[in-house]
Amino acid sequence: MNRGVCSVPGLVEWCPFKLSSLVSLQDHAYPADELMPLTCRGRVRGQEPSRGDVDDALGKFSLTLIDTLDTLVVLNKTKEFEEAVKKVIKDVNLDNDIVVSVFETNIRVLGGLLGGHSVAIMLKDKGEHMQWYNGELLHMAKELGYKLLPAFNTTSGLPYPRVNLKFGVRHPEARTGTETDTCTACAGTLILEFAALSRFTGTSIFEEYARKALDFIWEKRQRSSNLVGVTINIHTGDWVRKDSGVGAGIDSYYEYLLKAYVLLGDDSFLERFNTHYDAIMKYISQPPLLLDVHIHKPMLNARTWMDSLLAFFPGLQVLKGDIRPAIETHEMLYQVIKKHNFLPEAFTTDFRVHWAQHPLRPEFAESTYFLYKATGDPYYLEVGKTLIENLNKYARVPCGFAAMKDVRTGSHEDRMDSFFLAEMFKYLYLLFADKEDMIFDIEDYIFTTEAHLLPLWLSTTNQTISKKNTTTEYTELDDSNFDWTCPNTQILFPNDPMFAQSIREPLKNVVDKSCPRSISRAEESLGSGPKPPLRARDFMASNPEHLEILKKMGVSLIHLKDGRVQLVQHAVQAASSLDAEDGLRFMQEMIELSSQQQKEQQLPPRAVQIVSHPFFGRVVLTAGPAQFGMDLSKHKSGTRGFVAAIKPYNGCSEITNPEAVKEKIALMQRGQCMFAEKARNIQKAGAIGGIVIDDNEGSSSDTAPLFQMAGDGKNTDDITIPMLFLFNKEGNIILDAIREYEAVEVLLSDKAKDRGKIKDLEMENMDQKLSENDSHKQNSEEASSASQDVENQDSSIPGPGEADASEPACTQGDEQPQEQQTETESDSKVNWDNKVQPMESILADWNEDIEAFEMMEKDEL
């Protein structure tokens, strides 16, 4: 192998861990839907605080295991695959009384079962594995398909967004069926899985329902722009959100149009995709940016930020054959990643963080894989190496890989979505795998949006749907979209690394210095385009004239009980369509103004990083800042120390265990007094910092907004130590670590530190201790020698207990009493002797970065 994962310098550590998260899933989470990698347990819906719509992916059907089935075969883990399939067949129940997302259940569970079936029959045909398999996964897929069909019981054919696996939709016990809207991607990302299910089973109803939904969306496109909106009313077909892009809410609709043509061979899907693609490149693409626009006024940008889901689009452009814009957008995204280590959930057009989370999404890795396949440029192997190194350095935790709560601080979220194993592992492995590493030809399959494998031979199997030639319905395009010949790949994808490099080069400084491009449509609209008759910054709720303008724009003003004012827009209540658009712009301005004001008032989040054994900086907790005390953003090294609980635990009176707190970071509970009072009490006791843990049981940064501790209304300049706030769940991680390991050391900082730097600092501290130890030993020997000389010269000098004559010789240059100095010296020797072997072991672990992780997998918090 010349570029296999295990042979690329710097990536050798990836090999032993490519299944580590699967092992953790089996050991700590099975049969739960997801692994919680920080607390090393399974996420079971209803037993954890609700995360809103995110939890709709969980159906108590061992989600991650099903989603990962074909990944095991890609990784050549056929034995593990066989065992996993048997577990799914034996343990998974699809008849649960639970409401799930139709979209997520389709792409992850139905797609996972079909992908597993696809590779199972491939292995069986080879005659070595799965000889016992008799289509059990396909039978489960068909059962699940029938459970999803009730969602399509609408006049439009668009599915409800949710369905009860046991009771369907609109059943008295279903607890769903009242929704009116769904996203375009939710309704338009069904055709691959549903058509594959029909082709595999010969039951046409699934493909028919999916096609009907796609047909309806196509008919409802905005005819003048050929764009679709983000959300649509499933009963009337009216667009609810009329902004359009290639990211969240629409992304995989476009993807499935092109891939449906590839898998099913129906020209109409390609014609639709090409029509949309022409509109995307005309209105949304502003190289290297992809900015949302309004479907009715596509020259008007709808946002000044981009979401991370659009990172899939360069890969789709490769499949389309449009390589130049794919390289441009991918390079822009890579520059953002190099700045933040990961791609933030959303970032602005000047590349500032808009939403700081990163749930380990795979879309950028997917595009990297396709660009490497298209160009053969080794640059994309370096990109993949960066992704793997960042995952190992910043996301790997004792029981898997944790999502990033905030890319700015490096703090973690107790979350590992199933798509991380289903997609991220798969694409990164394939990026580096040579052909001989694979036990089957990956080119015989197409990837679904969840990276599940469907065989291309399905296009000629069980064709029960009649295809219509509807070419005349499509707009005539003045580009090469409708050339029905295959292009020469040597021209389309020149086998010359300089080709891609010449496109990337102008974008190298796009993030730090902004892109050298002409004025965008967004800037034009700010400069000379139409402005709403009332600007958000000028609005006054007490001004009758302003209220009248709002009414004309369809904007209602609601006075809340707590004294706040809420603005709501109903476009149908506007005096005209132009007034409605003015109202939309006003609302967008108001939202951005409100967001900006909140940012100005709030401090950014901080990080508590556990740096002692066996964590070594791998666990990072999101912490709320304090409006007093040390500003950690101005002290880049942070404050590092062992933690100790104070008495009384609320910290509201004088600390009664100061000896346990001195030179340590104090842990205390929220409540019963002001935060500043707690800080003053622990500072007086000698603490070097403080962590306040929320007393609200079950509170978590996963579900609650950032909390910052205010002062007491007095001058707090006397507080000089750093203070941070942890919600109950994050605080319990530290308390559990103390119970398990006793001595727990943490780093309080503005953002997580590189683990290598943490180890370097630890080595420096150990070297310093060794130097001090040698110095103490030398001083002690000199003192002993001096004492003997004095005794030999003058026997009249008082002995110990009579006077202090010998003390200067023993404590020269040290103001501490001799007894304390001796005690400290003794402790230093004992501690050093005890730590020599572990330190050598730790260094070896960090050089290899393998033994430490294997050891941590055995240690639970």
C-alpha cells in the first residue's frame, strides 16, 4: 500500500482506533440508540433531558448499530459485521410506541438496513461469509417501510414530518399528525431508499409514494427562478419559508435528484437537477461562497451567513462534473476549518463564528473524498490527514468521540451522533484506502445521503414505474447541462495536481484577509438596493407612526407580561406583496440587531479541561464566565490546579477547611448567597480559582443557554482569582472523576488547550520538581557538612532545642522554618520516587498515543 490509512506518516494512530467507538458503543451503550461518550452510557429517549427535534432521530431501535452496518464491511471487518447483523435481527424492535422523524428514520434506519442487506448479499455471493443470511435485514426494511407509509396520507403526497412507529399518524394514540409544514429536504430525500426497497422486494408502492412527493416539490418550484424554498405546507403546497440555498432544509433534495438519475436511470431526474443547478449557479453561487437568496427575488440575499451542511455541495458538484466551483468552495471551507479546527455550524460571510457548535458532521470529509477521487491531487490526502488529527486531538474522549459544544473554546457535548460512524469513518477510510484494501469494488455502489451503499444494478431490477419523457417541460438552458454525452475525464478532471492548485491558490488567505472578489449582491443591496421604510435601529415601540408602518408591513407587536415586546410577521396581513417583503427585511434586521446586542452584553464561554490521568485534556466542559475576577481571555495560559470541595459547600461563610483548599481550585455549590461572596471566601482561604456547580439537578449546557455569573452590585476589583460556572451535568463529571481517581487536576481557560502543550507543561513542571529536589538535596548535604564543621571547631555552640544556631545553614535563602522545609523536602522525594515510572509510561503513551487510549477505554468516569 502506498497511501493506505495505516501507512501514511502521522495517521498510523488512526488504525487501532477506527473501531474504538464501535467497541465503546457495544460495551457502554447497546442497545441504546446513541453513545454518550463523556459519561460512557447509552442515550435512551425519555431518560435524558429533551433536546427538541434532535431527539426525533431516536426510536429505541439501536440506531447507531443499524446506521453503521455497511461501514463495518467497508473497513473489512466482516466478522464484526456478521455479529452485528445477528444482533439487529435478534434484538431490534420496530414496533415501538414512539414518534420519530420520517426523514431521519428513512436515511439512517431504512437506509442502514438496505445498506446492510446490500453488502450482506454481496458477501454471501462471494461464498466466504454470511452463508446463513436469508434476507432478514430486507424483511425488517420492508416492515419499517410500511410503518412510514401512513405519513404520506396527505392531499399533496408530501409526508408528515413525523410518524408514530406503532400507531402511524392522526391515530388517537399517535401523538402526531397535527403538523402543517415540512422541510424540502425532509420530503425530497426519500427516493433512493424507497425505490431501492421497491426494487429489492418487487413492491412498487414505496417508490410510487417517494416519486409523488418529488413530483409535487418540482411542480411547486418558483417558476421564474427555478428555486425551491426551505419549508412547505404539506396540505396546500404554499412555501412557508421562501429563502433558498444548498444548506440545511434543502441540501439533500438536490442530491437525491442527481443520484436518483444515477441509480434508477430516469432522465427526468437529471433534467430537474440540471434546471435547479443552473439556478443555483446563477443566484446562490457567489464563489467561493454559497449564499441563501429569496426565491421570488433571487438577486436579494436572504442571509449574511452560511451553515455547515452546505459542505456536501462540492462533492455533489464533482458528481455533476463541475469541478472548478467545487474546488473553490471546498478550499474556502478548509480555510475556515484550519482557523477553528472544525467547521462551525454556521459562519458569516466574513468568516466569523455564527453558531459555534460542531456535532462532528461528515459533509466536508465527503467532499474531500470525492475531490480526491476526481483529481488524484495528494493535497486532499493532506486535508484528510488534518481532519483525522483534529478528531484525535480535540474530539477523542475516553469512550469515543464527542461533539464540540463550542469550536472557539474546544468544549465538548455529551453526544456522538450515529452519522459519525456511518459517514465520517467511512469517507475518511475510503479517502486513504487503496483498491487492494477493499474486499469489494466501491464503484459498483452509490452513496445515499447517509453514505449507505446501494448497488447500481438496481436500475435494471423490478422496474414497475413507467418513465415519462418530459424534456419539453424544462426551460432551455444556454449551458452544457443537457449535453447527453459523457465528457472526457482527462479534460474534465485533468490528471495534473497543478490544475486544482491553480484554482485554490487565490483562496489561501480567504479567511484571514477575506476573499479578493467584486462587491457581492448582499453589499450591493446594502448600498443601493431597496430599504424598508423603517429601519430596526430606529424603531420605537412608543411611536404611533412606527406602529402604523409595522401594521402596513404585516408586523404585529405583542406586549408580554414581563414587560418585553415581541414582534411577529404575517405576510398575508401586509398591505401588499412589496410591503410584506419590507416587513421581512425589517424582521431580519431586528433579529440581527437583537443578536448583536446580546453578544455585546455577554461574555464568551470558557472551558474547564480535565488534564490529569486518565483524561490528559481529552474532556473539555463548557463553562459560564464571571463578570468579575481574573479575565481568562487575557491570561492565555489559564489557571491550572487540583480541585477540592470546600466546607461549607455553598461557600457562603468562612471556609472551614482552608488547608484542603489552599493553592487549589475550589468546588462549591450554587445558591444561598451572591457569587462574588463565594469568590471572596475561597480567595481568603487561599484558593487559586473557583468552580460553581449548579444546584439544579439535571441542568446541562446541552439544553440550557450560556450562564454567566454577575457581581453583587459592589466594586469587585478585590477579587483576583478566576471563577467559572458549570451546569449540574458537567459538574457531576468532575465530581465522579474525584470519586474514581481522588486527585483530579483541571485547567481553567478561555478555550481548550492543545493536549501536546499540556503534556509539555507537565514535563516542564516535573523537570522543575526534579531540579528543586536536587537543589534541596544539595542544600541539605551542604547544611549537614557545615554543621559538622562547626561542631568540630566549637563544642560550646548550643545543640538543637537550645538555640537556633544551625538554622541559617539549613534554610539559607528560605524564610520557612526548618521543620516545614524538611517536611516539604521529604514529600518532594516521596512524590518524585512514586512518579518516575508513571511519567515514563505517560511519555511512551503520548509518543505512541495508543496505549493511553486503550487504557482510557477501560476506565469509566
